[in-house]
Amino acid sequence: MPDTVLILGARGRLGAAVVAAFAAAGWQVLAQARRAPTTQPHPRVRWIDAPLHDAEALSRQAGGASLVVHAVNPPYTQWQAQALPLLCQGLDVAERLGARFMLPGNVYNYGAGMPPRLLPQTPEHPDTRKGRIRVDMEAEMAARGQRGLRSLVLRAGDFFGGEGRGVWFDLVVARDVAKGKVCYPGPLDQAHAWAYLPDLAQAFVAVAARDWPLGLTRLNFAGHTLTGADLHAALERVAGRSLQHKGLPWGLMRLGGLLIPSWREIVEMEYLWRVPHQLDGADLQAFAGPVPATPLDTALRHSLAALGQLGAGAKHAVSGAA
């Protein structure tokens, strides 16, 4: 009898990738979302439309799930009001089910003073609202460990690849590759952590197959660490052409943030493009064994093709790749 996983926020960017990875690995997947898709993506996937705030109804429909993946991520402008309450709702469901609980993490916890190499045990000194919220979320998970919950945070860098749009890579960096342009938000000589979503999703599956200790476990997904120059050069290789570089007008965005809430929230995290950082994945490797690491050019080629940023011939080549 295969294990069963409940994925909360299954139609989001990460949620969709995790649904596909668990189903491909042979798990029974219960995919929770406010709106189920019109087509069934996989015979192992069953969609659940019970709202997250109704823990009783959701846990009743998800009976038998031994793992809950919390892929719920509110818009930046609603983080202050929603991120922690939504997490608590997900934790409530996991406790009702007697299931383990997984949360995708990020580097916000560490703050602008973070060292270049980040370990799971690196001290956390958040200096933004969103960083403090992330620390509070993990503190809540640790507190529930006192009541018997086994939970795990898998930290990763900025997403790229997978289905849909809505992250830095899609909306800023690679938005105009087909027009011969790359927009990089920071200095070209500083390292930045990236996570190719199909690889990250498979890392979730690998971690889920292991035994977890009681309480909260933290692990880092190494992904790809690239300077802006590294990424620009790789995009040129994949696109097969020279690409013009342009930066992001942070000064203008700071002014605009006085009136536009979404700009204000984005500007708060501008330091992530100035402060070099790399996630050390050694603890993850020790915990779960080797995790997928798609070669950078292959990952970028698939990502650009999905965004319509490569020519028809390139798309055809990608679709036929192993």
C-alpha cells in the first residue's frame, strides 16, 4: 500500500511541482486547492476542495495521509496578515491526521548580515518583517514538536522552472530573453542562490522517504549558486545569442513603494541581490542521500522554453529531451 501525502496549495508554483514529483514516485497524492483543475493530471492524484481553514473537513477528506506538505504562499502584500495563520491551519490539519509536516523555507531568516555560506544551523538575525515572520513560523513548528509533531523545513533559493509564472526569474530576469535582453536585479559579481523547481520537488520526495526525529528538522537545498554574470552567460549559451544586460531601478521602486504596496514589499528584500549567499546542502545529502541536480544549461533551457522565450526549434528540442 503506497504512502499518501496531502499537498496544501497544490495549484501554486511549488505545489504543482511537488504534486507531480510525489505522484511520479508512486505516492497517493491528495491535492488541496481552492479550485481543482478541469483535467486530472495523474491517476495517483485526487483533488480536494475543502478550505484550509476548515481543519475538520479537510482532515476528514484527507484521511490516511501520513505527510502534509504546506505549499501555501500568500501574496507579498498579505504576508503580515496571512502567512503565520495559514501555517497554523496547515499544522492543525497535520496534527488531526497524525501526519508529518513539511514546509518550503527560504533565506529570509538569516537577514542582511548573513554569511556567504548558509548552513541549517547558521544563526538567524532577520531584519525585515518577512524574515521575522519566517522565524515565527518555524518557532511555531518547533513548539508543536513538544506535542509530538514531526516537522521539517527544506530551505531553498529563488525558484525557476516548473509550471506557471510569478517569480523573479519569470517576471524580471528572463522576461525579455526572446527580445535579446536580461534584467538582473543586483550587482553582477555577487553570488545568489537559485532552486530549479523540478529538482527541489524531488528533494521533497527523497526527504519524505526517510525517518524524521521528533520536533523540527531544518535542511538546506543547495540548488545552483550563481553570480549575475554566471547566469547571464548561461542564458546566452542557452539562447544561442548575445543578450543585453539591464538592471532594476531600485531607486524608482523605493519612491513608488510609498504608493504601491507590492513595490514596497519587493524593495524590503532588495538586499538579497546585494549580499552574496549560498546554501550548503551537505546536511540534506547526509539525511536523504544524493538529490537531483539538473545541469544548469538543461534547467534553463526547459525553463525558457516553458516561458516561450526560445524559438520553436528550441522548444521542440526540449520537449524531446530525456
